Amino acid sequence: MLIDTHFHLDFLPDPTPFKSAPIIAQTLTPTAYLAQPHIPRHALGLHPWYASLDELPAFAATVDSTKFIGEVGLDYRFPHQEAFRRLVDLTVSSSRTHVMSIHAVRSVTAVLDILDEFDPCRTQITPIIHWFTGTSDELTRHIRAGGFISVNPRMLETKRGRAYVTQVPADRLLVETDLPREAGEMLTPEDHAAIIQGTVDKLSELRGEDMTARIEETQREIL
């Protein structure tokens, strides 16, 4: 079973058909996370577009309730490094290990610096940079530190994205859709499954190997 590691369940007008789907449901704030209890693979988020220090007490109170953190990270358009630093500190200091889905737009080096500060050996956080758009050197640094990337169709539409998925070891690749793109957008489980399978098929073509079993094995190891 292929898992969509970055899906916005709360953007759907009716999330009911997807509540048992193979997804990791990202959220934008702790408030949004708390509004949808009892979702399998539910991620606690503080998206850089909405990051506020006021949300950190709710993040701290909730971080032990799930294995998954996301969507979190940094974006050059929204200078919220202190909020990200503090949520990484809270995550590392919690009572369990976490898988973190990270937004890093022109900010990969800053993200990696903060992860190095609080979890240099990546023993508490398994970082997945979703839709990686950084430099080749940043990608190499991220992978060497124990990181993963999740790949969506839009990443594979770019020459650089296609190059990156052949540069990365097979066991560091996961798949995602980053769908729906905005609140209220419609999507069926059937269309979603086809998008995920199409992404894996394209990865297999680019790498010259069957990626389905490899990705499923990686999922079992870290998710």
C-alpha cells in the first residue's frame, strides 16, 4: 500500500471518504489539528504561512499525541524562524520520536541548521522535506544527515526535480500529492489513488527500477 505522506485532508469539503485512506493528514495549525480528532496518521502542524508564537502552547500540549508533525518549516516570504526553532525544540524534547513533514521554500539551509542545533543525529526527528526545491548541495546535506524527500507530480514536471529523484538513494524517496491545493477543492479517492500510482510509475521510469516495493519498504521502516 502506497501512502501519501503529505495530504491536506482538512481542505476537502467532505473529508469522510478519505478518513481511512492511506494518507498522512497535514494540518496548518494546532487549532486545526485539534478540530479533527480520531484521524489515523494525523499530523500536528504549524505552517510557516500561519506560524505564530501564540500557537506554541497548544503545540506543546499536543505534541505527544501523534507520531506525525506537519506541515511545519520555513518560507523566505514569512520570517518565522523563532517559531520553527521552538517547535523543533518541543518536538525533540517530547516523550516520543516523530516523523516531520517540512515546508522549505528558499530556506533549506536554515531548516537544516535548526535541525542540527536540536537533533544533530536525527534520533528524535525523521525529517521529510516535501516537494524539495533547494539546491543540489542542500539535498546532499539533507540526505547525509538522515533525511528523506517526498515527491509529487509537480516536482517531476521540472528538469531539476527529475534530476533530484535520480540523485537521491532509492530508500530516501517517498510520495505525496500535496492535495487538495486549496480549501474547497474536490477530489475523489479514486483520482487520488491514480495520482499516487502515476507518481510512482514516473519515478520507476526515471530511475530504471521498480519503485513500488522500495517505497513500501521505506514506509514500513519510518511511518
